[in-house]
Amino acid sequence: MYWFNKKHLEDLPDRFRARLINGLSGYKSANLIGTCDAKHQPNLAIVSSVVHLGANPALMGMVTRPTTVRRDTVNNIKEQHQFTINMVAESMVEKAHQTSAKYEEQVSEFSEVGLSVEWIDDFQAPCVSESPISIGLDLKEILPIELNGTEFIIGQIKWVRIREDVLQPDGSLELSQIRAAAVTGLDCYHVPSKGQRYHYAVPEHRARELPTQGNNDIHPPVNLKKFWAKP
Amino acid sequence: MYWFNKKHLEDLPDRFRARLINGLSGYKSANLIGTCDAKHQPNLAIVSSVVHLGANPALMGMVTRPTTVRRDTVNNIKEQHQFTINMVAESMVEKAHQTSAKYEEQVSEFSEVGLSVEWIDDFQAPCVSESPISIGLDLKEILPIELNGTEFIIGQIKWVRIREDVLQPDGSLELSQIRAAAVTGLDCYHVPSKGQRYHYAVPEHRARELPTQGNNDIHPPVNLKKFWAKP
């Protein structure tokens, strides 16, 4: 085992430490954040810090970069009060990673990296056409993290667009079906295969694997057909 | 494509909605949070919301459950001001999932599910012996999320213990080496294989894949041998 204490971590070369600490949390989500400024100039940025906050109300959060660097995404969200979260699939990984380059403020990362801008009705942020799951969110709260000048941005889901083959009859999403990507560290992309589901855990039993077809406990069954088209 | 708007989401059956919304963020980290109460009664809970906040100072965050349910982990952290984050490897998945069962307050999930408690010096939280990566953190801040009664807990890394085969010469972690698990939705566990790394992105080039041996830009090279033993 390697052991690092606080002093060891401080003494490491910057990039070594950045790679190490960025890797410690484990697998991370790979999402592209779509925003625009007052002139509807689109912006796109990859983030690996999107987290689930709650299902009802449907809330999601993400961590911003520190205030010491230019932050077009954050500024746009503060101005427009809306943003999109777009899941990165395997076919988008190279382009998604490229959005992390420091493009000039007036440059659209969509056109620079080759992803398609899509506007949904009067929603004040663009989404990524190629993405298998796109979510439109209203900004609800920004919590400053004064320890390092970052912020925790909280949005409430206003709409979701989901590719048909990913949504299962019980509401779960089969992300391996759309070859969704996961991130480790600063720069590594994985495409996991189908996982193993487990029953809801209770003290009386050991954890039990769910059959591959998932749960059948939705009564009445949800009629997904009525969600077929854009509302 | 399926489209859901805010009204559709509200109208869905509870468990269908929970599965759907929990799946939207993508792949999530799988970690066990180790804590104890004033009597050193250990507690262990699986969480999928651990996120990286910053490398210097080394900060990590996680989302708690809402205040409407009993929250032994949160109460212990508020009392002891320390906690551990322990990465879940494939061999631990079944036991890790089982920690989500509602055990009585005075029950140790370690012994109930069959994972080994380990105490590091005078650190006020136990870690999981079997875990390939364990991290000890000091509580730094708790940000209340009033929208749904959850909290965002921020800790600073005090020590890290890493299995030797996961740490690469450039500081990155090869999580597939330790068969680390990722979570999707409420109950699905994946074990991704080795990923593809990309060069640091610059506007002048398209994204380029890194050779499999990773980066060689650490000058001078970090002498990992000196971190071999527990400090």
C-alpha cells in the first residue's frame, strides 16, 4: 500500500497531484453542459461532476471551475438561468474532450469540435443533437464553496429527451445500450458494459441479484407511448 | 425519442420516477462512507454521490439523504468531524449494496454485511480493510440544500491509502486494475475495463489519444518508494 498524508500531497508536483486527487472519487459521469449568452452565442463544456440530488422535485447539481479562471458556462447560467446536460456517448468522446480546450469567449465549441446545436422551443440554452439523453434545467441555486473558489450549481429538470432504447419498462436506464461514457481522472474515458442489478436491500436478507429484465413492480404500468413525441 | 416535461415527471409513479431521475446523470462512483459515533460504534453506508472538488487543497464532496429520514452517517460526521471514503471493488459489490438496508442505529453494517473494520491511528472514523483505496477526511463544511432537505458535505483529505498496482508513474489511477465498480441508477453495478486517455486539449489540435503508458511529463519523477509505508 502507498500512504499519503496531507504534507505528502502538498509536496507532490502539481500535475501528479491533480491526476491523483482527480482519480480518487472513482468513476464519474461524462456530460456536456450547453449554455448561451444574451446574444444566443452557444457554449459547450465537458464536466465530470454532475450528481443526482433528488427525484421529486427532480434536481441535479454540478461543481464549477474556480473563480480564478474564465468561466463562460457559469457566467451564461447566471445570466440566462437555464442550461442543458447532455450525456456523452462513445461516438462523441473525442469531440466532448476537445471542448475542454481554452477557446476564445466568442467561439462556439459546438462548431469547433463538430457537434450539432439544437434549440428546444424557447428554452434559453442549446442542447447537443447527437446526445442520447439531453436534459433542460432551470437554475435554482448557486452555493459558493469558499474553500477553493468553486461553486455548486443546482438545477431543476424542466424537460428530458431520452433515446427510446435506453428507457426500460420499470423506469431504469440501460446506459450500456447507448454506449454511454464514464470518466476517470482528468482524461480517461471508459464505456462500461451491461451491469448487474440488485434487489432493494433489507436487513432480513443478503443482497440478491435482480433478474436481467429488471423490476416488474410498476402498477399500473407506465404507458410510455404517450411520451413518444415532444410535448 | 421520449420526451418528459416537469408535469409528466410529477405524474409518474414514485419508483418509476426515482429510477429514471437517478439514472439521468450517468455513471456514478461507488464508495462506502465509514463513520463512528461518540462510543466508537462503527457505521458504513454506500453512496454514489462522491465528487471531486479540488486538488489543492484536496477536497471532496458528497450529497446526503434528506433530513426526513434517519441519517446515522451524517449525524456521526457532524459529531466526530471525520469520515472515510472507501472505493468499492467488484468483490465487495454485494456487501456494499447490502449496507443500504435500514439496520438499527446501534448495528454495525461492517459486521452485518461482512466487511472488516480498520482503525487508522487516532482517526475518528473506521475504514474498510478490503477496499483498494481508502481516504480519511476532515469535515470542512456542510452546505444545506433547502430545496429538498439534503446537504452537501465537504471534506479535506487528511490521508490516502492506495493499493500499489493502481497508482501509475504519472499520478493517475488505473481503476480497471483493481476492478473498481461504477453505479447506474439505484441498484446497478458495472465494472468497466481499461479506458482510453486523451492529451490535454488545446484549440490548435483535435483531441489526440494518449499512448497506453500514460504521461511522462513529471519532472523530476516522483519517488513512490518513499510513500511505500504508512507515514
